[in-house]
Amino acid sequence: MMRAVLFDLDGTLVNSLPEIAHGVNEALARQGKPALSDEKIAAMIGRGVAVLADRVAAASAPDHPDRDRLFRDIVEVWAESNGRGTVLFPDAASVIAALRARNIRVGLVTNKLRDLTLSFLKDRGMEDWFDVVVAGDDCPQPKPAPDMILRALSQLEVSAEQAVMVGDSRNDALAARAAGVRAVLLTTGYNEGVSMEDWAKLEGFDAPYPCLSAALKTLCGEEE
């Protein structure tokens, strides 16, 4: 019996690429480095801001920016913008409401840092959407390690067999598999520049859905 659904944030519940790209390019500009395209930045998203900073620094050849300063500046710009450039997907609220109406518990498991996550949720009036929030700096290893999902399950007091992880990337899928949780995947986000349809098929996951509302029956435990 389905008792809990865990959601990723960026690319799953919200389109955050414009804000992520703004943070990256503002941080690069502070070091006098050229901007990167949204497409290039989208291919770097996944595994949290520390890995993003690593990838941006590596991509800014031949004159690489200072990686630690880049990390600090990206976080600072995002904190200042506080989600203003991030847009909630139109079906996110209705899908979570439908789950709650069925007494299914809802969790947020995001590689975004906790302070940024909580600030964003508060600013958008989303604090009450989730029974538990597990952020990227809450565990020693972020997704694709299973640690964050296992922490959420423990706090929700549900077993892996009673939960689903919803995400838009390989990191969500692999973390779910490692935790023994079913993965429900979407094509709405950022899979490090790789087609989610192709990747899911190759790695033995169910075909991804085009949006949250298309996945709703599965999330409610009603297979189409």
C-alpha cells in the first residue's frame, strides 16, 4: 500500500533553470569570466551546488575561475534572489493536494542546500506542503546516494516498499533504486544533458512521464 511520495524540487516541482543560470553567470561575472548558455548550465545541474561549481569551473577553460569563490558567490546570488526566477509547474499544487486528499504523506528530498530550500518554501507559501524536508546538506552524501531518501523514510516512519520517489534526473532514479524505493520519473527537468527517456530505458527504469499530472494515477497507486 502506498503511504508516502517523495519529490525532488528543481525540475520536478519547479522550473528553476532561469534562476540557476542567473546565479552561475553572476558568479562568473564577478571574476571577469564569460557567461555560459542556459543549455550548457542545464547539462551541469544535478548532485547539488558543490558539484555544479566544480562543473562550471571546469567548463570555463582555459582561464578557470576560483572554484571556492564561485561556490560562495552562486549561493549568495541565489539567497539574494530567493526564488524570484523560479516558476512552479502548473500541476504541482493540484497533484500534491490530490495525494494529501488520499492521506498519502508527502516529502521533499532535494540536493539544494537547506537554508535556500526553506527560504524558498516560505517565500512561496509552500511550508505546509510537506511532512518532511530533507536537503542536500542534511546527509553526508546527497543523491544519487540513498542517504537522503532513507532519512526521509525514517522521519515519515514508512518502509521503502510503501514509498515512491518522484524526480527528473538520474540522481533521483539511482538514489531511489539504492534505497529500495520505486522511482517515478519525469521529462520536465535536468538529466545532465542526457534524454531521460533514453537513459531510463537503458538503465531499466519505467518510461518517464511528461508532467506530474500524467503520473498522478501511479502516484496514487492506481496503475494506468
